[in-house]
Amino acid sequence: MLKISSPEKLRELSLEAKEEGLTVGLVPTMGYLHEGHLSLVRRARERNDFVIVSIFVNPTQFGPGEDLDKYPRDLARDEALLDAAGVDLLFIPTPEDVYPEGFQSVVHLEHITKPLCGAHRPGHFDGVCTVVLKLFNMSAADDAYFGMKDYQQLKVIERMVKDLNVGVRIEGMPIIREPDGLAMSSRNKYLSDPERQRALALSKSLDKAEELVGGGLIEPAELISEVRSVLEAANLEIDYVELLGAENLDRIESLKGNLLLAIAAYVGTTRLIDNRVLVAR
Ligand code: PAF
């Protein structure tokens, strides 16, 4: 596995691969890899001839007081995992490589960034979209892979690609969970053992919601209130519990069609997110 930090070199190597007729797949990450990331890498390995993984803890998507400085890092372990997964090229730029002096551009999307994490983490999606578009341009990727745990991020990126005629095919991959249901996340590392137990309330509340909708519950407010009670019973501090249209994240009036039930909650000081797409008839 080749390891580089220069954006110019990345583009050069990727274009060389494409000239040889290879397809290029990109998996953008912030490192501290888990099975969720590795499922994206495996998918890229399956579909693409030349697989690039980027590791970059992007400072512009963290707000003041968020966990940029303490975001978990273990490059040696990440490298070993990626090498074993058959990755061709690991791109690890520095903040200066990505944002050289004088940098002043921002990619901003309107409506789809307004609810959920967009409302609770101002500027977050500007940072995500800007870095992701840069990674697309630097890597000249044909395909890029994102996890559905960050469901809003996936939808925002799909929208950006459509709106700006970006020639990258986006593929979303299912959430990978621990055997007990906890959605895999690099931030799970912050949890103490008792907190990890309490964090199970996120996936349990989604299970309950799915059961209720399957059983014919049709009131959005009632469903949200049931989900909130499961989270509150575990002493989690709720950031949001919202039910939106799964395609465009627009407001809904009734429980009908494909709906996104999305949660963000604090377990102690750790903010976790989880979601489920519910199919209501
Ligand atoms: O999902 C992430 O890890 C990040 O938001 C991404 C897509 C790598 C952009 O920094």
C-alpha cells in the first residue's frame, strides 16, 4: 500500500491509474477505523480496480468546544487494517496540504443541511462538503463510499454531487452494529463501561419505533415521544429525535412512505448519533 500526503501526487497517481483503464474508488475517513469503515473499503475493493482511502481529521467540520483535539487517532493500527484489506493508496494529508495559506472557499448547501446535525452543529456541513468536494477533485475518483450512520451527510453529499455536476458515483452502505446493537463509531471509544451500556438505548429506541410502526402506530408525535422515553429512561441527554422524509429530509405530516428516524444524544459528554429508515404504510 502506497502512502502519500501530497494532493498533487494523489491526483497524478489516480489519473495514471485511469489512463491504464482502471476505475478509482475513494473511501474518505477521519481514521480510527472500525468495521463500518472496513465495510466501505471492502465494497470499494469489490467494485473498483484502484482503491484510495483518505484519513484526515477535518478541522473545518468541528465547531468550537467539539472534540477536534481529542478525536481518537491510531495511524499505525489504521494502516495495518487498510493494508490487510488490500487498499492501493492511503492518502494522509496535513491541514496545510488541504487548506493552504489563503484558502477561502466554502461549499454550502441550503435546505438539506438545515435540520438534524445541521441545526445542532452550525457550519458542520460546510466543512464536510468543502473537504469532500476537495477529496473528490484531488482523487479524481469514479466512485465514493459513505456509511448510512451519517445519513444526513450521505444525503447532503448526494445532493451536492447532483447540484454541482460532480462526476463521482456515490454509494451509501448500511450501518454496521456491534452484536448488542450499538452502531459502530470512532467516538464509542470515549464511553466508559457503564456509559456503553446506557448507549444501547439509542438502538433499542429505534427497534421500538420500528415495532410500533409495524404494529400500525400512525401518529408522528406519539412515535417521537415513545423514542424519547426510551432514551430518557437510560439517562441520555437528547440533542434531537426527529422524523423526516427519508429522501430529501423534508418535514412530514403523517407516518407514510419512507421515513428517517434520526437521533442524537449525549451519553455523559459523548454525543452519539443513530438512525433508522422506517417504511410506513
Ligand atoms: O464521515 C466522516 O468521517 C467525515 O465526515 C468525512 C466524510 C471523512 C469528511 O471529513
